[in-house]
Amino acid sequence: MNLATWTAISGSAERPDHVGAVIRRLRLERKMSLKELSRASGVSSGMLSQIERNLANPSLKILTKIQVALETNAAALFPGNAGNVMTERKDPLFVKRNHQRPFCGLGYLTKELLSTGTTQHLEMMLLHIPPKGSSGDSPLTSLSEKGGFVLEGTITMSVDGEEAVLGEGDSFAFDGRRPHAFRNDTDASAKVLWIISNFPMQRHL
């Protein structure tokens, strides 16, 4: 089983962690029990417990539900993203160097965080989608606008049941509230610049 493993990279040093440890820390910081997080996210307590103990590999859909229930953004789920990746910072806060980018390996794809944390609603990631990799078995939805640019390879993008095959140099944008998914049907890896503009809280209360 490919369990969710996260790696924050700082120079040549690597610090492995898993998504469950991050979720557990965020839950405890909010003084939430597993049952409370389960009610808020719609994910069973048993599944949450397995994820926190790194015994289950969460899908992107489940991760999104947990993220929303914790009232945070996707960037918060990356360890090392709170400024502890480098012991000394010489750049302005709006800059993130290549060696500072945290990775999120989920087995079926890898996410690489590009955002600096200086914006409230904008997130940028690099998606590494292996051959036959995908966003999961069921469509995703989120309170955001999403867009992207295919840097390498070919992916099939689906939004509201409409599909398009996108290759290197192609771009896309859509309302994240519409059911969407992507997959790599080829035998070569794909790389996609992924951009998320989260809706301000007052727009969806």
C-alpha cells in the first residue's frame, strides 16, 4: 500500500513525515476530538484514526473534506510550510526557493507546494502525475476557482462530465464547485502547474 508521505526539503536534508501527523496536530490545535472532526468533515472516525496513524492512504476528496472541516487551506497540510524549512531566511517572505518546496506524495500523484504563504486566497502547486495516476475514483468539488498549465506530458481533464485531453502548453480554468477530476491515461509522467483561488469566507457562509 502506498501511504501518504510528506517530505519537506531543506538543502540536502530531508525530513519525512506523513499527512496523518499534520492532520492530528491541526485537530489538536483546534481542540477537536476525532468525533467532532468526523461530524464536521463527513469522514468516519475510524477512517480519520487510520489516516492519523498512517494506516490509510486518503484520497484527494477526503483530504479536501478534512481541510475544510479544519477551516484551513491545502498549504497548511504541508509540513515545514510555517517557516521552519530554513533555519535562516535571507529572502523576502514573498519568495520560495526551489530547495524550500515541501512535497506531498500520495502514491497516485505527488504535490509540490509553490505558494509562499503571503496570500490569503491564492495557492500554487506542481502536480506530478505518474502513468495511470489520477485525482481519485470520484469527482472533486471545492469552494474555489481552479486553473492550470500542462508543463509536461498529457492529462485528461473532466469538469461537469465534459472531458478534454490536454498536452504540453495547454491550460484550463474552471469553478471548483463544479465536479471535476483528472487522470493520466498515458505511459509517461505528467507535470501540471495547479492554481487555486479560494473564495473568501463571506462568499460561502
